[in-house]
Amino acid sequence: MPGTRRVKSIVSSLFLKTVMSIAMVSLTGCAAFHPSGTYRNENMDFGSIRTVEVLPFVNLSRDNSAGERVRDVLITALLASGGVYVVPIGEVNRGVVRAAIANPAAPSAEEIVKLGSFIKADGVITGTLKEYGEVRSGTAVGNVISLSLQLMETQTGKVVWSASTTRGGVSVTDRLFGGGGEPMNTITEKAVDDLINKLFQ
Amino acid sequence: MISSISSSNRFVLVVLTGLFLCVGCAGPRGMAETMQRPEKGSYRIAIFPVENLSGGKAPLKELRLSLAEKIKTAGFDVLPDDSLNKFLARHRIRYIGGIDGESARDMAEEEQVQAVLIPSLEYYDDSYPPKIALTARLVSTAGEPEILWMDSIALSGNDSPGLFDTGLIRDPAKLTDKAFRELTRSLSDSFGGGFRVSVDQLLKKKFPPRQFYRSDLAPDKQFRIVVLPFYNRSDRKNAGEIMALHFVQELRRLGNFTVVEPGMVRHHLLQYRLIMEGGVTNANADVIYDVLQANVLLTGRVIDYQDGRGETGVPTVDFSVTMLDKEHHMIVLAADSYNTGDDRVHFFDFGRISTAYGVAIEMIRGIMDRIDMQRGTPAVEGGGRIAPNH
């Protein structure tokens, strides 16, 4: 009888260990699929950034106007958050011309400092729109947006914050029932909100 | 018997006296009103040729004639076509989407015209279902041109199909006639009310903006606003001008915004050679504020402005708007909107909007609702809310 009990306890402890290991492996797997994708400079006082300018985005998508579209949404969302003031686009463009920035979508640290001296802004946001539009997976169709942003301070030209996000795509429901996924407008809004939350967290 | 007669006589006498008194009270007030306001017949209007913003072909001459006919029927004195054409040729006026101060003065002096009606055609499609969208505004010629009345209409033949499609309008002429009747009625009503702006018109269906920011728009302050044509990034021709016109119309309805006549804005932009390719700079804005005595400026960008083609086409509108103020050189309002004609459809096409005009107007009303001063939306305090690292 005591022998049977010992065997039972060994079996149950083994079972528990196996279940826990599987759960841990699963959780690790989940974490690998959803990286936070955020960098924050630990020495930076983000409270000092009150005014930012948003430069034109690098547009790697097939839609030519997608960069401007997402930039507009981001500017209004940043203003609406109440966290920072965003310099009007016209002033930003004037600053870019005055600072003679060759590629406004990817400025160098020196150019950022120069731009900051022309336009009284504490930070400059640049971005890359990696994907914007329809994606296909077999017969299923969905919309996807993939965007990354960088915040650079104008005093040193250093990157103090960087984050990326991807929203939309073809989900299991889309594969099973079709439907075309969420509208482009909705996922754009979600992606921008996600990045702003990462900035203000 | 005698007593009953005398009592009924007394009753009749009292009623008659009351009636006379009432008539006596009403009489002078009515007379005073008619003395203050000119009669429609003596109010001379010049109807400009229809500005075609539709980006396609449209029977502009016929549309103008039909509109002029309706306005004449409503009792207004319309400047004859010959006189108008001679005036336009004499003064080499080629832009018909607005009027500047000098042209307005000349028109008042030479043709004794009190106001100019400027119709702008936004959309015209005569294939089934026929569609028309038109904006019209009346601009005074006395002194500085001022918008006295502005309204717009968009109709589609299948707006209200009714039972067994009995409500369908298949004839484009019938639809145009209906649209012009509505516009003329609005003009007549506004004339009757001394061109006062009705704030009640804001209380209609609207789409709230996707993102909205407002700050420093004091509720007790009067604003003189310049609406610049929007940057058009859409595939639709003239979408920037169309969107600017919609904002002019809706901003007027807020009550504390005096909108500068777009013809004046265009004239000064050309006169001072203001080219704003990448957006409005503070230097450009300063010139505009000074020459047009304005204290706020509105500009924006149209990303998408699509009218639904045919019976099943869904209109789509996407734009962003920014308001800058003179005092601080800062953005005081920013909004971003995106909607489609079937956003409010839940079943059987109920709530469907068939024109881009209809969608755009409801989107703008959603923004106007947020800046409506009476409601006192709390202003956003800007600055420094990014949490510091710990």
C-alpha cells in the first residue's frame, strides 16, 4: 500500500511539473510573438518635451499617399492627447527648407539640432510606414498597417524613444468566415493610439 | 328679450373692440418691418455663371438659367444676362467662384446690384440614379463683400424610393428643379428674416471626428476667419475648394464666426503672391491676417473625396483640418475625420448617404458641434505630459 501511494505521488508530481513546463513554454512562445518593440532612454526627462514636430514619413508601402495620411492622423492624435503641442506642417516644412535637410524623412543628428534652432521645438518625430493596405493569405484578405516612430531631442539630436506597432492582418476568423478584416481607417487609428500609449506610458 | 339682445350686442362690441385693438397693435409693427427691409422686387441680384467644381461635364448654362428662373419667380429682381455678360467682359472677370471688393463695388455702382449670387456645382450625374450637389451663396456688394446667405443641397434620384419605387426620380431635370426650388426657398426665407443665421440648423445628424483637439477658443470672442482652399491629395478634382466651401457654410452657422468671402481671400493670395506649397507658415499667415483683418485661419488637407457611382457606390470622405490663431501663432483646433456613406447602415440600406457632399457635411457638423461655443467644450491644456522616467 505505501508503495502504491509513493508511485501515485511521483506520478502526480510529474504530471504537475509537465503541465507547468508546457504552460511556461506556451507563455514564452506568446511573448516571442508579441514583443513590446519599444526603446526609452532611461536618462531622458520626457516631461521637458512640450513641443514636437512631425517630419514626413518614409513610405515603404504601395500607397503613395499613405505616409501623409498616417502623419495627419498622428499629428491630430498627439494634439488631442493633450500631452504635447505639435508645430503646424507649414512651419515644419519651412524649417526643413531653412535647415537645408536633404532627406526630411531621415535626418542626421546635426540636421535635427539645426532644425530645432529654427523652429522652437523640443523634439522631432520621424517615422517609417512599412506596410499599409491589403494583405492576402490564401483566399483570405485583410488590411494591415505597420508603423515605427522615433523621437529625437533637438538639443543633442539623439534618439530618446522608439517604438513600432503592427495592426490588422488576416485573423483566424477571416480565414474561416472571410469578411475582409477591419477597415483601414480603424486599424490606422488603433496603430497610432498604440504608439501614443507607448510614448506616454 | 331686450336685455338678452343688449347683452349679446355688448359682447359683440367688446369682441370687435378687442379685434380693432389687436389690428392696431399689429399694423405699425408690420409697417416698420417693411420699411426697414427692402422688398424682394427692389432687391437686385446678379447671378454669376455656375462654377463647375464637379470635375466633369455638366449643362452649366441650363442649370444657371433654371436657377435664375426660380429666383425670378420667388420675386427677386435678377440682373439680365446681357448686362451681366457685358459687365464681366468689361472688367475682365474670369474667376466666377467668388467676388473681390473692387468688382463688388463696380457692380453696385454700374449695375445697381445689391448682391451677387455665386453658385458652385459640386457634383452632377445624369445617368440613373441622377445626382446633383450644389452650393450657392449671396454676397453683398455694398462696401466690403460679405456673405449674406449660404446654403447647399445634394439630391440623388434614389434618396427616397418609397413603396414599390414610386418615389424614385429618374429625370435629371426633375431632380435639378427640386434642388433649385429648395435653395430658392432657403434664400427667400433668409431674406425674409433679414439674412440672420439660424443656429438651429446645427442640430442635425452628424459624424463625430476621428481625432479632435481644441484650445484657446474663447466662447465670448468674435472671430473673423479666413478659410483657405484645402490641399487636395485625393483623386477628385477640386476637392480642396469643395471642402473649403463646406467649412465656410458651416462656420457661419456657429454665430460668432464671421467668414471672409472666399473671392476676397483668393484675390489677396494672388495680389501678395502667397504660395503655400508645403502648408501655411507663420509669415504667410501674418500677411493674411493683416490684409483681411482676420484673427483666425483655417486650412486642411483632403485625402479622399469620392462620390459613389451608380446605385450601389459608397461615397467616402477623409480629411484633416487645422485652425491657427493670430495671437499665439498656434494651432487652436485640429480635427481628423474619415467616414463613408454606409457608416450608419445597419440593415436594408436604412441610413445610407448617397453623395460625398452628404457625408462631408455631416462630418463637418460633427466638428462644428465640438467647437460650438455655447456648449463650452473644455479646452485641452497643452504641454509636458510625457511621463518622466523613474
